[in-house]
Amino acid sequence: MAEVTPLRQQYLDIKREYPDCILFFRLGDFYETFDADAEVAARELDLVLTSRPVSKSSRIPMAGVPHHAVETYVARLIEKGFHVAICEQVTEPNGRGLVEREVTRVVTPGTVIEPELLAEKRANYLMAIFPVESADGWERAGIAYVDISTGEFAATDLTGENAAVLTLEELARVQPSEVLMPQSWSERGVTLPPGMSLTPYADWRFERAHAEQSLIAHFRVRTLDGFGLGEHPAGISAAGAALQYLQQTQKNSLAQIVNIRAYSTAAFMVLDPFTRRNLELTETIRQRRTQGSLLGVLDRTITAMGARLLRTWISQPLLDLKRLNARLDAVEALAQYEMLRAEV
């Protein structure tokens, strides 16, 4: 085998750590992709596929994008369900040796934090699903979803013989961009609704003890009792796996995730995917656009957070009369008191 250049060896060492990602490797004013990554990038991004020498006798495929436009290209790959690892130069070139490089962030459909890559009026959720099987089928399913851009984090257990059906209904309600499932389950040929990317994750990441310890360490508590997760053991497994995945992909602190909320689907009306689609709650049937849906008619919000909250309210109609009246009282107060509205 021909001896490769130091730069090539550096690339191979880094790529080995991120085999499931398209690696954007910073070289001066460009992010370059190599080998199979270059072929994918050229095809999906309409780039020119060139080549680069890596030894005296061989060349490899290469395709690059300008550093100032990288977010645009990353967004296009994420929309297609790819994962992208961004490798930066972490030392300045001095002409005397190889510039040090390391991956500073991994961008996946459910871990986007850059405002320019996010839809302004909808949350971007990563969901983890942990099915628990018995001889008769699904016994329960742990569900956890998190929006890394806002810190929203919630978990629950779906139990009973309809656990699988309830999981599909939660997928339809939450509309995550990315779904984590244990590797062993993913290998069974799981099919998700359109617009959701499936990411297999190591089974041991979902193990109860390991997942629970991950949550305890992150929130710096002794137990999870204060979060109300005691009745959601599978939810703890799902939440712990989701947190570990975020810690792996995000090189920065997850300080924005300060709480996790236990919830129950009994608190709101559960609607199956077909009912949601036919009612056109958040998107139209034919073109799958917000305009023309119930959300499109009602949305007069000014802020992104307000728009996301309205979407959530429409997606999960309340069944709790006390909470429903409290919401109506708040609306009535804002309608009656002009000065209060002005302050808000």
C-alpha cells in the first residue's frame, strides 16, 4: 500500500470517528469532502467532482464548498436526512507543520441549532423511542422528545396492548425531524412517516441504569424523583438515550436543557394520523402547506415562540377542563385590558 500524505492520514483518522457522517474538512477557505463523501456531496449538492493526489500513485474523489456558504449546503443535506460533521482548523497555519483539526459540531436533522437552518414557526424535535416487548407484542413504549434550540425536554410511557398505535399517534402529534431507536429495532425495517429521519442507536444507550445515570449527571441531582418520572421507566430509557446522543453530537454545553417534564397523553385528546391529516390541523392534505390549514387560519402570532406554542395547542386539544378554562381566562384578560396587551 502506497504511503499517504500526513494530511490524508489526518483526514482518515478523523473520518474513522464519524463513519456515518459526511465529513466537511476545512482546508483554507473551503470545506472539502473526500472519497464516498465527495461522491454523495457532488450528487446531492450539484457540485463538481474533482480529485486530489494522496500518494505518488493514487488520487481520490474530492468536492468542496466555500466556507462562507457552508450553512446553505449543510441545510440541503440535513433536509435530505444526512448527518454532517464539521471539521475545523483549530490552530493557525505557520508553514512549519500540519494544522491541527477537529470536529467542532455534528449536525443531524434533530440537532440543528443554527437559526438559518431552522423553520421559524415550528419546533425542531429529536425523539427517542424505546419499545418494550412481551410475548403478545409491545408491552409499553418509552417516548422522549427534545428541542435543543429551546431546551424543551419531555418524556412519557405509553402502555397497554395499543402501545404501538399510541406511538404512531405521538409521532403524528410531535412531528420530530429525527427519531432514535435501538439498533436491534431499527434492523427490523422500521418505516417512519414522511419528513422523519430514522437514526439507529446502540441498544446499551437505552439500558435503564445507564440512561438514568446520564440524566442524573446532567441535571446534577441524586434521583429523578423530583421530575415525576417514577411512573415512566421506559421514558427514562428513551430520555437518557436522547441526552447521550445530544452530548455526542454537540461539542458545546447543553446548559439550555435545565428540566425534563413527565407528561401523560391522557391530558389531551389523542388523534390518529389519519384524523389529523383529514382535519388539516397544521398542514393541507394535497400540498402539505400551513397556508390553508387550521393553523394557517388562526396564526396571527408575532414571535417564533408564540407560533410554536399555537402549533402545540392545536396539535393536542386539552381534555382537562380546569386547564382549558385557565387558558380561556388568560385570553379574556388580554382581550379586556388594552394596557396589559400593550405591555405584552
